[in-house]
Amino acid sequence: MFDQGDQRHSLFIVRSIFKELLCIIGLTFIGAAYGLLSGLSPKPWAKPELPAGAIHFADANVLNPIWLDARPVELFEQGHIEGALWLDPEDWESGIPTLMDTWLQNPRPIVIYCSSETCNTSRSIAKQMRDALPQAEIYYMEGGWSHD
Amino acid sequence: MTKINSSGLILLIARLAVAATFLMAALPKLQAPLEFAESVSAFQLIGPVASLWVAITLPWLELISGIGLVIPQIRRSSAFIISLLLLLFIGLHVSAWNRGLDISCGCFGAHEDLTADYTWPILRNVILLCATIAIAIRDFRHHSRLKTPKA
């Protein structure tokens, strides 16, 4: 059984922890606000900046690039960007010879896309492909592409 | 002078290690919030705008909790918040592993190997969680002994 002293002690502990938590949360918000006001962090309500190596469909289309479709083959067969080459997302290295043939015939930027905004495959492949083909201009398409 | 016994010394080392880990995790994310937002987004649990909010606030929470772990006035709550964060990170990694997502951890910023390897981040977070819980228990006991309210 708790006596009054124990209850007072528990209440004291809860209060002091609550104060500590408020202090940490307050400092976190001050830090986040500083980041937003100083320009250290991008503003979520503003139009997001494009990350390095990313490109929008409209901008990529102007470049007349080599399109690489990194979606599952079923989705590629349902529809893809005109002229796109399919790249096995599980084994993208196997598509390098075909890609090199196309690229050597007419060197131009390479744009890799997958199916959605949150799809990470195209970004991941683009990063690794830049290391494998340092002389090529390689982007991944922001927002992905789907056959609708 | 305060005498430190061997368990106290181990906990002091653990405290400094957890604090340093959280500082090292927070600083690259603060420098590159967009890249971190992408790592958050890759877990496919929240949208891009929510990911950006997480990328703006989470590194500060990690930084302040990490520093707070060595500040006596806020170290209990810092340990509590770090424990919750580590539980969250473990859950996120298990979830991503279960869904077969091939994503990077994003734990120490975006400049990591993109090959997904969930075993080490989960194991590391479990070790950090055990250390933080041990630190929190000691801090609670210590604080209770020191500050007893007057009747």
C-alpha cells in the first residue's frame, strides 16, 4: 500500500520528468525553427528542390534521353515510355551491354525510372550506374512513371 | 571526490557511447535534410511532405537527447526519448525487412551504402537500447535517492 509520502514522491517524479520532457521538446522545436528560418532546412510548404541526380519528366523529355525502365517486367509489358529499354531491377548489370550498344551509337543522357514517388530503385541504380559508367550523364526520374 | 565503481564506469562509458552515436547520427542529417527526407520516404510509410517534417525535427531531437544524456538535469528524459526512438527505429527496420524493401538505413545521413542490410542496424539498435535502458534505470534510482520531497 502507498502512503501519502510515497504518493507525494511519485507525483514529484512524474512532475520533474514532465518538466524535463517539455524542456527537450521545446529545445527540439527551437532547433527545428532555427533550421527553417536560417535556410538550413528546406521549407515543407515550398515547392521541393530537386535532389542531385534527379530530373523531372518534362525536363528529361527535352534531352531525348535513353529511357531505362526499372519496374517489374509485368508493368513494362503493360506500358512504358516510348523507346524505353527494360532494366531488370534485380540484376541491372545484365542490361549494361544493351545499354552500352545504344549509348555508343548515339551518346546522350540516360534517365532511369521506376513506378512511384517513393520508389527507391531508380535512385539506387542511378547511383551505382554512375560509378560503373562515369563517362555517361545519368539521372533518375523524380516522381516515377506509371501507365495510366 | 565521488568514487566510481566498475559498474558505474561501464555505465559511464555506455552513456558516452550512446550520446556520441546520437550526435554522429544527427549532424549529417542536419547538414543534408533533403537527402534524409528521401531516406525516410523510402520506408514507404509516410508521404514526401511528412518525411520532410520528420527530416527537419528528428535530427534536432536526436542531437538534444544525445547531449541531454550527459546533462544531469535532463538525462532521465533524454534516456526515455532515446529508448523510444530506438524502439521506433528497430520497428521500422523490421517492417522494411519484412516488406522486402531494398533501401539504405539512413541512420547516419544519406551518404551510406545503398545496399540494404538490416541485420547490423537492428543489432546495433538493440545493443544501444539495452545500454540506454540500463542508463535510465540507474538515473531513476540515483535521482530518487538524491531528491526526496519534504513532507
